[in-house]
Amino acid sequence: MKKTVLREYAKLIVRCGANIQKGQEVLIFAGLDQPEFVQMVVEEAYKCKAKEVTVKWNYQPLQKLHVRYQSVKTLGEVKEWQKAQQEHYCEAIPVRIFLDSDDPDGLKGVNMEKFAKARQLSYPILKPYIDRRENKDQWCIAAVPGAAWAKKVFPGMRTSAAMEKLWEAILTTSRVTEDPIAAWKEHNDDLHKRCAYLNSLHIRSLHYTAENGTDLTVGMIPEGEWKGGGDTSLQGIFFNPNIPTEECFISPKKGEAEGIVYSTKPLSYQGQLIENFSVRFENGKAVEVKAEKGEELLKTMVSMDEGAAYLGECALVPQKSPICESGILFYNTLFDENAACHLALGMGFADTIQNFQEKSLEECRSLGINDSMIHEDFMIGCDTMNIDGICEDGRVVPIFRNGNWAF
């Protein structure tokens, strides 16, 4: 891929995605697959007058070794220096950039029970720090090709050709055009207009149906509002958290979901795939999960904590979107969730409550925002999906017909 194009992508991530401001600290989380591109992102961050840029490298084979040889206690320990680091993050509020290149099967064979127990040990210690930073920082998730990921997506190609093909797919769906910043402004305007219309309906529940057997009703929070595209942090800085994004989303009311829903794409969870699965809800809780592949992993996921079995997000994505129309199955949630309507199990978003900036996090959660250590999106959209909105005045308004917007 041409360096000039990659520099435009790096600029998009830094200036339009994270929107780094003068004097801010920056954390970049990346795998070892694209060090040259990471260097471009670091340089672009410094050009935005970042105070300090720190890269935190990740390598899946090392993760597997840590889980294999460390005890649960050691894996789940949060050391004093790590607590001090978290305290610093609460004071400095660094910008976070995530460059995802993970192999979808990269943690296959890892002891998930051990891994889960370690997370359950560390999360209660980290949670107070995470809550203190909630909605204060800018962050952006984007992607770069990894060799194993590219071969998973394009298995019939040589590795070099698959990498190039994946670069092309990432850049196209991320709207890296001749003027990416202008393209994203136009895209944001469209998403914001759709959210404004959805909010004007005062929807109190969504009813999902599809020919694959999906029949699910999800309740909405009266004070909730739809979001999409870029958003503004509590520090007043506009940023785009996902590159790419095609969704209008909301956090539903905890405890209000009835029926069954079927997945339409594989879910990559903790470096392993869960495929062809269903989730049945009663009183808002996932009471039964089934999967052709990865069922035990799915059961582990929904039992990570009390909130893991409840919904944290409902997102609407039409079939007529760049990622879906590409025909590519990415095996990566960042892309696959933006090719289809999806739900998320686990943590909800406090900033989907109207005037959330005037409320405490606890007040938002008391209104029905779910709280959990996980937030895992899974795709349910297809070309036979219909979604109706049941409004507070009793009207039933078509939101989706045959997988696309009904307005």
C-alpha cells in the first residue's frame, strides 16, 4: 500500500478519530504487525502537539504463554505501580487509540476458564478508575492488517496479496478517499439526522423479526437517546470513536428483553470464534445460549458477572452500507458489527441518557443502563430483518424493512 495513502489514514485516525489536542497525553495500543504504520500515527499525534505518546504493544502468542504458565492469582493481580498508573490516567485523561490487527483465532486453545477467573479478580480493582474516566476522554478504534487475520479473510491468496487486499478493504470501508475528513463530515451529518428522527419518535420498545427465527422485543429507557457517528466528550472535544462506523445505537433498559435472537455472523471473543448461535431472553436476561461452535465459550462470556447476561446496546445498521456491500466477512467485530444490525451483551453507555453530563454515572445506571465488565457485540442483521418501533403514544412505526432503513 502506498505510503501517501497510509499517511492520510493515520491523519484521519489522529485528527478526525481521536482529535488529539495540544498538550494531551496519548496511549496507542497495537500489535506487532504494522510497526511502520504505528510510527506514522505516533508522528501525526506529535504534529497535533501531543505532550507524550506511549505505545503499548500486544502479541497474542505471549498472552497464551502468560495464561498457560501464570497462576490465576498472578494473572489477576493489580500491582501497586499499576494502581498508581491508573490514578495518573484519571488525572491526565490520556487519549486512547486502538489499532486492531489480531488473528481471529489467535487465542485458540487458551484456558478460558482460567483467563475468565483472572479477569474477575482484577476487574473490581480496576473498575473504580474506569468509572472515574467514563465519557471524559477521546478514544478511537481502527484497524490495520495482520498476516494471520488477512489469511483468515482471504484464505486462497498468498500472504502478501491477502495483506494488500485487506488494506484495500479497510481503507475503502473507512472512507479513506481523496479527502477523508470531508467524507467523514458528510457521513456524520447523515448519521446524526437519522438519530434525530429516531429520537423524535419516542420509541419505548423495538420488535425484531427475521425469517431465521429471530423474534425479540427489547425495552427502551424513556430518558434514552439514539447516538451515531462522532460524539463529544465531557471535556467538550468532538471525536469519532470507531473508524469505520455505520450504526445508530442506543442502550436499552436492563431487564426488558423477551424472545430469541439468532446470530448472522461469527463472533470473535477473546481471540476465538463463536459461530451459528442463538440467545434466548426472559425478563431481560440471557437464560439460554446455543452455538454450533464455541458454545462453552459463549456460556463463559454471559457468566462473567451479573450484568454480562443483560443487553447493553441495540444498534441499527442497514444492509446498504459499504462493509455489507463489500461482501467480505472480516471476522472482526469492528467491521462486522458495521455490516449488520447488532446487539451487545454487557455494559451499556451512560452517554445515551439525555443530559447525561448533568447526571452521575450511578444516576444513569439507576435509569436502566446496564453495568458489566464486558461489552460484546454480536451481529443479528440480515436481508429479511424487520424492526418496528413501539412509541410512547402507542404508534407502531416501521424502522427497518428487509434489512434496510424504512425511512
